[in-house]
Amino acid sequence: MKRFYSYKLGEYLGNVYHLTVAGEPDINAVEEFSVSVHYFDQEDEEQVQIARIDTRHGGVHFDKLYRRDEPREFLDDVEKYWEAEEKLAENWRTYAKSFSKKRD
């Protein structure tokens, strides 16, 4: 997938969280998309995704990577990439809190 854009969401417990939007074939005619919340782990030197909404696996679904005990959730209220972006941007801090608790 082609990365369209990425921006900083904020900081939580020393990590800087970002949101990235990617899709195909292009931003003016999106057929497939992936929107993710992630941070760069300084210790492991890698990007860590904590939440993602994408169109793989047969439909729009939410991968709650901060909750390994929950399978992906198919979404009826999100059809477009901008709806996924809005949902993740509004709730990123909640996902970051849950992810940090999981790692403790």
C-alpha cells in the first residue's frame, strides 16, 4: 500500500504516537486502506502499531493490537479511510493506555 500521510497525535508515557494513512490505488480513488496508530520504540528500534483499521481479510475491521485477547472486529460504522482516521485519532490515548497496561 502507498503511504498517503502521517502526523503526530501526541505523547503518552514518554512515547510519541503517530497516525499513518495508507491506501490503494491513490488518495483520490481509495479502494483499499490501512489507518494505524503507532510509536517508535527507542529500545528495540522499531515501529510498534497499537491499533489499526484496514480493509484486508474481507472487509473493514479493527485490529486492537493493544488487546491480544480480542480478535479483529468487523465494523459496520466505518466505510471510508477518513472515518477510520477520525475514529483512531479521537481515541488514540485510550488505546495507548490499554497497550501500556498490557506491557506492564
